[in-house]
Amino acid sequence: MVKIYTKVGDQGETAFLGCGMLQKNDPHIDAVGSLDELNSTIGVSLCFIQDEGLRQLLQKIQHDLFTVGADLAGNKIKKDALPQITEKHVLELEQTIDQVDGKLTLPAKFVLPGGTVSSSFLHLCRSTTRRVERIVVGLKNEQGFNQEILKYLNRLSDLFYILARHSNKEFDVTEQQPIYKYFDGGKE
């Protein structure tokens, strides 16, 4: 029987495909760990989303995030040895954004995250994606880095924003704008 614990990481290191052993605070590990957190956030969100089309889209994104992780892990391995994010992945996100965005009006101001339960979770997915993107930017100048990953993550956060707004619109929930209290010239 194989045990889940290996004790390899007890000294703060972990095996990373294509790089050997790395410290657990290495930027590569941070990026892949943040992808895992995003994928888990999507998984929790799925518990609260009833719309079957949206559920299928989120599950596809979960699979794509494993491709992002493999792509990040494999940039030091022979090209095409692992799945990679391609322009096709980015175009699929853009098409979905355009479809959903066509049903919405452009907000006049920033929108506070919240509203329906599904919208709130989709905003959480958006903000988590933005954090992943900030971490991955730190890897972009490495040899073999696939620039499509950054495009994909940028579009993904846009998609979550549009999906969150659409979830509110479906239930006629009015979006709230921030109030800039104590701002001279602003209204309280």
C-alpha cells in the first residue's frame, strides 16, 4: 500500500517536475500552489451554482487550470512533453466573454463584489485568479515560459467578472457601487 505521506517535504523542499527539488517557497511552487487554490475555490463555487451550463464551463476551466499547471511545471522539459495552454484556450475564453457580455450593460462605476451567492463566489474566483496572475508574472522572463499562460489568466479573471455580473442580472439583483466616504467632493 502506498502512503500519502512521503516525508520528502519535511525539510521544506518538494519535487518539482523538470526542476528537481525546490524549496516550498520557490516562485514555481507558489504559482502552482495558487493555481491549486483557485481550482479549489472553483470547486467550492460549484456547490452553490445551479445553472448547468455555468457548471460545465467551470468544470472545463478546472481542467484547463491543470493544463496551466503542467505548462508551468514543464517549461524546463522538452517542448510538447506536457500539455500546454495555447491561443485556442484564450480564444475560447474570449468567445465566452463576448457571449455573456453581450447580455449586460457596461457599469458606470466600479462594482462591489457580492449580490447573489453564485455572484459572490465568482467574484472570489476572479480575485483569486488575479493573485495567481500576479505570481505567474514573476516567471514570465524565464526561458521556455509560455506567454499564452498570462493571456489565459488575464482573460479568465475577466470571464469571472462577467459571469459574476451576469449571475446578479439573472436574479435582478442591483449591483452596488462603492461609496468613497470622506472623499472631498464625493457624496456620502
